Amino acid sequence: MRVEAAKRRSAMHRLAGAACLLAGILAFVPAPSRAAGADVPTASIPADASIPADKVPLVAYSGRVAGDDARTRLILDFDKRPEISVHYVANPYRILIDLPDTVFALKKDDVAARGLFSDIRYGGMAAGKSRIVLTADRPASVVASEVRKEEGGAGYRLVVDTAIVTEDAFAKLLSGQSWQDAAAVAETRPVLPGAATGDGGTFVIAVDAGHGGIDNGAQGAATGTHEKAVTLAFARELTTALNASPATKAVLTRDKDEFLSLSQRVQLARNQGANLLISVHADTLRQKDIRGATVYTISDKASDSLAANLAARENLSDEIAGMPLQGEPAEVADILIDLTRRETQAFSISLAREVVGAFEGEVKLINNPHRHAGFRVLTAPDVPSVLLELGFLSNKDDEQLLLDPAWQKKVAGLIAEAVQRYRSVVIANGG
Ligand code: ZN
């Protein structure tokens, strides 16, 4: 079975992913010309994957979703010919349509979820790549897709027809596909205890702006601002504040609106030899009156239900972007790594205390401002890490502050001071 799957994968590797997948699917799914939906015109020519991607982003300027809970059609109009590839991810059932760099100039309702799909998202992934994620309640697949040139040279229309398939057929799609997109697969690096000790004296801080690209994060109650924009603005401010001291060097995990998986964030910090990782967030809560900052450290057991819910929501980021689930690295059994983990945990807690201390009397804090839960972005075994909820976008007072450059600057300055104090303590203790 495994040999079969490997053979299938290598054979598929030589072909354009989309065209090959489609050919496979079309072999056992009826052609869409037999579709029942009156609203659904016919389409049977597979997408042309032979045209090289242009460097200039495509613009998707309008779209439409039509169909029912058995068959659904997605239509998108582009200024240039789009080259697509299709992948599938389970739990929940998702169809991923990968595109070159695309600006989605769509109205909110253009591609609202309907028919087979309970959720439709789109946005940037890694540099030069964009993605549409169609989430379905039942297993579903692309049965046909085509790109046609509009009459009069007005642009190109992408038509993707999807239909429900059996669990078995969906499982076959999953096992038979190849991920040629390297960015979709998180890299792994063996964990070397003490690997992240910085480069000879410079104290490196990885500043991680939460969310990005296809994952917007939370949304402001009053202004509708996306969390991903708030976190990036703040991360930039924090980097500037940290870089004001020659003893510390701050690096951003992302410096633009792009998607990074949680493990990529961790890996980027480790690759930079980071001594610390600070992940910045501004989420929403159902209880709109709750406000103030929280500092989180990692723990298997959450400190309380608010922390547990928040971690569960944050950990959805990869799922939102349609990342395939990665197995946990088989390194936990190593006793050295276990010791490193414990030491790292102690450092994380001491940083969290410094930050809370710096905020007291200066920045509004929630009750019990140091909490812990199983945030996946905090799992580097060798980099002390904290996740900072600066405030809640669900509270309009917090939202106003979060969007205020003067407040951002003040808070960034306080965190930079906390990091300097933490660093002196670590150095004094011979760390
Ligand atoms: Zn967040």
C-alpha cells in the first residue's frame, strides 16, 4: 500500500498538480455537464497549467458562488490568466486552490460561503503565492475547472466546479496528491539543546506579528480593523524600541501581510538564533467588557477556561489557511531536550513576570495578567517564548488604544525595558 502510494506520488510529481489531479478525479466523477443546478453552466476543460506565472500580481476583481449542497461552482474573474493547483486537506474537509500572487479586489459578498461550503477564505500565503480555501461539511472535490478568455479581451474567468464525493474517494485524493509547493510543508530541524544562544553576545529577539495573509485573526468591534494589521504595526514598533539598544537585536518573523504557519514562526525564530520569541496578538472575546493586556506562557494545562479557549482559537491559524496537519516531531523522548524544555519554560516565566511588572500602573491589565495555555507558537524547546495579548479588539476602549500610534510606542518601550531587565538577570546568572 505504501509502495503504491509512493509510486503514485512520484508519477504525479512529474505532472502539473492541477491537471493531473483533475484527470484522476474526472475518471470517476460524472462530468459537470450533467449537473442538476439550473444556475450552473457547463465546463469541462481542465485549467491550463502550462503558462508560466507572471511576476506582477494577478487581480481577482469579481466573483460568484452558485449551487447547492451537492454541487457548487466558484467563478472568479481575473485581469490575467490564472494558473491554479488544487489540493485537499481533511479535518475539516477542505479544497485548496493555489494561485500565484493575487490581489483579491472582491466585494465581501462576491464569494460568500454557500452551497457545499460553510466557509470560503482567500489571501496571501508565502511570497508570490495566494490561496483560496473552501471548507465543506462533507467530503468534496473539484470535478472540473477551466480558465476562459472573456469576449473582447476583458480578462480571464476561472470556473471551478465542485461536488460531494464519498469518504473513500476523498481519502484517495488525500493520499494520492503531491505537495509541490514547498511553502506548504513546514521545515523541521533537529533540536539541539542550547542551540539558540545568540551570535556571540548579541541578544536576539524574534518579534512575531500574529496572523497574516489569509488568516486575518480577530476583527475590531468598532472599526472592523483586522488583528493581523494591529499585530504587524505593533511588532514594527516593538522592533524599533528593541533595536534602540545596541545590546539587543530584534527581528520580525513577518514584515508584511503574509501567512506563516505556527511551526514556521517557531522555526524562523530558531533559525535566527533567537534568545527570545515574543508573539503579539489582540484577540476578541465574547465578553465585550473584558479588557487589558495578558502575557501567556506555554503549559500543557491551561490556567483557566479563557486561556484554554484563546489557545484553541490561536492554534486554528494553520487550519484556516489549509495547512496539512504535521505530526509532532519525535524528539520528546530525549532527556536532554526535556531538560532544555524545562529550563526554557523557567526563562519564559521570568520574562512574562518582567513584562507584567513593566505594565503595572502604566498599561491596563486583565485580572491575573500572567496566564498559561498550550499555544503552538510557544513550543520552541530551546527559545523562551511569550505570547502577548495587548488588549482585546472586542472592547472598544481597547480597540481605540490598540490603533493609537502613541499608545503602541509607549507599550513597545515598556516591553523593551522589560526585555533589557530580563537580559541583565540572565547574564548575571551566567545564562
Ligand atoms: Zn491572535
